Amino acid sequence: MASSNSESNVAAADAITLLLHNQHAICAAIEEITTWLSGNGAGNAAVNAEAAMETLDKNAQGITEAIYRLRQS
């Protein structure tokens, strides 16, 4: 039974890792858009995009910690 639980945790950690990679890709895309917005006079939109990136970064840390906990159990 413990092996099955461990395998489930690994599978969950693998799936969450893929979501984390997607989150990093989304953040990179937003960063590119933010740079473009800033360079084209859309400062207010750029500020909003930067706030979104901060949220992604903050949540990425929590997701990373959850992945580590799953892999350790």
C-alpha cells in the first residue's frame, strides 16, 4: 500500500511540475509583452502585467515547495 501511495505522489508531483513549467512559460511571455508595452507608451498596462508576473513568481515558489513535499513522502 505504501508503494502505491508513493507512486501516486510521484505521479502528482510530475503533473504539478509540468504545470509549473507552463507557469514559467506564461511568465516569460508576459515579461516579453511587458517590455513591448513599456516601449510603446502603454505604461499603465505594463504595470498591470508586472503585477501579474509578481503573482506568478510568488505562486511558483509555493508550487515548488509542494512538489518537494510530494516527492519526499
